[in-house]
Amino acid sequence: MAQEDVFKKIVSHCKEYGFVFPSSDIYDGLGAVYDYGQNGVELKNNIKQYWWQSMVLLHENIVGIDAAIFMHPTVWKASGHVDAFNDPLIDNRDSKKRYRADVLIEDQLAKIEEKINKEVAKAQKRFGDAFDEAQFRATNGRVLEHQAKFDALHERYSKAMNDMDLAELKQIILDEEIVCPISGTRNWTDVRQFNLMFKTEMGSTADGASTVYLRPETAQGIFVNYLNVQKTGRMKIPFGIAQIGKAFRNEIVARQFIFRMREFEQMEMQFFVKPGTELDWFTQWKQHRRAWHEALGFGSENYRYHDHEKLAHYANAATDIEFKMPFGFKEVEGIHSRTNFDLSQHAKYSGRKIEYFDPETNESYTPYVIETSIGVDRMFLSVMCHSYQEEKLEGGETRVVLKLPAALAPVKLAVLPLVKKDGLPEKAHEIMNDLKFHFNCKYEEKDSIGKRYRRQDAIGTPYCITVDHDTLTDNCVTLRDRDTMEQTRVPISELRALIEDKVSITSLLKKLQ
């Protein structure tokens, strides 16, 4: 099945099973804004809990805060967002559709890369175990031709982005004969910049109101609270401040479901270090954050680093952790060495001295910062994309199953009475009332037991127990495993011990130690 078709099925599955709905759905939705349903909010909360505990529980020198969405407007002047938070946009005159120029070119690069990968895949199939991929890439004529084209385009694109040469970006689009996906034409406007911040007014009257912004990132809430946290927490360098919160960007080219939205959630940690040590810490956090992702068991081959060609003016190192989505490798997390830019800017604009006094060296300095920033919604999407599977069963039947990591699953255990009589519902409720204090359980009695199993498979419930007539005499239930569909008879008294450790966030955290 084409990956595009798989992605459409995932989007449909998210709505059908209560994970993600279009916002204001009864009014035909609002572009690039989504609501999380009853199962989606549980999965999302579990992702956030996994991240939060991996930061503040496993690190004695990392604490959390929750800063307000509204901030003093000068914050965004100091951070550079007022003057420089722009996307390069281009319109197609025939379709009247607007695109990000950089995304169009990156998609073109991805097409060339895909051609290379297809050549490699064909050769691998032809030569089998004797295939030497490195030698093939270095000697095959077609691969070398594609690679030379990729390198030339990549170099030209990187220079244009670093120089923010809008005319050159348009020229690249024209030279590469990139067409509008809707109209199929190359009738492009010039490239221009568009600021992504949402503005609003704060105040009781129009004359007395002041312009404020919906924050486009959560990081600045951490930076402006650096002194508060450092002093009240008696924090010593190095230390980190973590935060989970909403951010808002007026994305003109929002696409790919919840991958790029106008209202989204971030999990960010700013780690304050001594100047001169930042690149060592950058390397450590780069490795640590990838380990966090790989602990979910999705396979290391589905992750890769993408080192930035164009560094932000405040950074001296930056990399993305990319995950293999149905539409290609895409960024889910960024790790940046932000130097001392943010704290220095806020010191300059606020007139406050923002430094750290090191009692060991008897000196004061402005700390450097290593940032780890992950989009909750993108993380959610990567989990859904990897977990969604269609399996052929004996007899020709197909089941749709979400093989979610058990610790992230919205429902950990479904309690199912075999029939709705003979005291079985009462016994099932008794079991559920005992276990619901330890993990999220769901009771269901409608339809046949087979149909109920399929519904639980579709929402990713790792375990189901069936309460039957024998349960009333032997105090045992049938425990069914989602992934293997194996069923075993177990005593009710052992259920908590069998399930709890496998479905707890702790089971993931232990992999990080």
C-alpha cells in the first residue's frame, strides 16, 4: 500500500476511534486546528508524563515551571521574534495557493534522495547478502549522477537560506522546474517574508489597549524566569528548567494533519551551563534525547539526526531528531546550543543584571544554554504512525491494531464480561473497581467478545481480561495479549502484579538509567 494511503487511513482512524477531531467539526472545522478526543487526550497526557518524569525525576538538577501564555510585548522584541520571525512564502498565480519556498525546495531534495534510495533498494534485492551498499553508492553511475545533483542543489539552497536571499530562492524553484501540486504550473510570484506571530489587544478600551502576542514558543517563559528559579531554588550551574505548554504560530502553509498546526504544544528544557562547556553538553543531550525516543521500541532505523546547515543567529550548534513518517523523515525534536543570546538580550532590554555567580571560581557570567524542544503533537503523530498496523489473520480476516507502547496506551486493561447476565457484569465491575486505582481500565459488555477484542485492538489496549462463568468458582480470568493475541488463564489476585509494571511510565524510565 502506498504510504500516502496509509497516512490517510491513520487520519481517518484517529477520528473514528476518538483520538483526534477537526476543531469545531460541526462547523466544518478550522484550518490546521485540531481537538484531542477521549483516547487522544489520554495518549497525549502519557507522552507528556513520560517526558516530564524523564526530565524532573531522573535529573536532580532539572526543575519545572509553568509560565503564562501572555507575556510583556518587549519579551518578543528582545528575542527577535518581532523583527525576524518570518517564513519565505510564494504564491502560484493559477491555483491561488500559497507555499513555503523552503519546503518546496526541501521536497525537491527529498525526491532526488528517494531516487538514490530506489537504486540502492533494487541493487540490494538483486545481490542479496553479497550487496555492499557503501561501495555501490560510491561507484554506481546513476547514484553518483543523482548525488551530484543533490549536492549542488543542497549547497545552493543552504547559501540562499543563510543569506535569506529571497530572489535566489525563487530562482531555484524556477530552475528546478518545481510545479504547484494543485495547478501543475510554474506561474510563481516573488518570494516574500511573513511574520508568524498572532497579535491581540490587552486592555479595557481600544484607546488604552496595548498590543500583546500569543507566544510563538515556550522557551522565552523560561528565560525570563531564570533569575526567579535560580535564586529561589538555590540552583547551581549546570541546571535545567523544563516546561510543557501551548504555543501559537500563524502558519500559512499548515499541512499533514497535526504535524504542522497553528495551535500546538511544546515540551522544552533549557539547560544552563558554563561558557566553554556548551558543546560538550550539546553532544550529551543530543545522545540522551535520542535514547529517550528509542526507548519506545520503534527501532533505531526509524530515527536519524539532521544537523542544521543554516544556524539561527544565536546558535553555535543545532540538530534535529527526525522520525520516519509515512511522508518521509521529519523533525520531531530539536537540540540547540543557543549560547548566551537570550539571557543577554533580556538583560539588555529589561535593564536587569542576569548573571550567575560561581562560588567556586568567584566570578560572575551569563550562562550559555542548551535547548531540547519537542513538539507534543508531532510526537503523538509519530507514535500513531508507527503503531498503526493492518494484520492478515488466519481465515482471511484483517484486524486493525495500534501496537502502542503499553506505557503510552490510553487504556491499559479492558474488563469484559462474557455475557451480560449470571452475575458476570457484577464480578467484572468488582475487578475493575480494584484495578482502576493503579492504571486506566475500561469496562465493555456490548457485542460479541470477538468484536470487543477488535475495538480494543483499534485503540491500542495492551491487555483484555474476559470474565466467564468459571471465574465465579475459580477466581481466574482469561488474559489476552494485544500483540500476540495469546490467551492465558490467570488468578484475579495476580492481575495487578502481571500488568502494572508493564504499563507504567516507570517501565520506560528504567530503560534510560
